[in-house]
Amino acid sequence: MDIDKSIPIGSEEYNEEPVYFCAHCLSLAIKDVGIGYCCLDCGSTSIAHASIEKYDELHKAKYGKKKFYK
Ligand SMILES: [Zn+2]
């Protein structure tokens, strides 16, 4: 599944949609490999999902900046 294209950026529904991301490196590049989902960046199969706001909090805690909201 292609997360970047499946979520319409800019719509009001965007904030309500959970994002799926790698629990290890927080990458949004998640690929369905048949037996489950796999992170394309680090290869982890630990996939988490959360609201955009929660993801931003995690991203800021890990990388020092938010991904979606400034
Ligand atoms: Zn990863």
C-alpha cells in the first residue's frame, strides 16, 4: 500500500486519518510484502499507526522536528 498517495494531503479528513509508519525509524515508506508490512528504509517489520498529531510528536522526539506540522 502506498501511504503517501492514499492520504489526500490538505483535506480536512487528513487529520483524522491514522498514519502507518515504521516503529523503528518512523519512516512512512511501508510496503506490503505479502506476509506483512515492511519498512523500505530500515527493513523493520514493526509497523505502528497513530494520528498525524501523535506521529508528529514521535517524529519530533526522535528527529527534533515535526514532519507534517511546523
Ligand atoms: Zn524503518
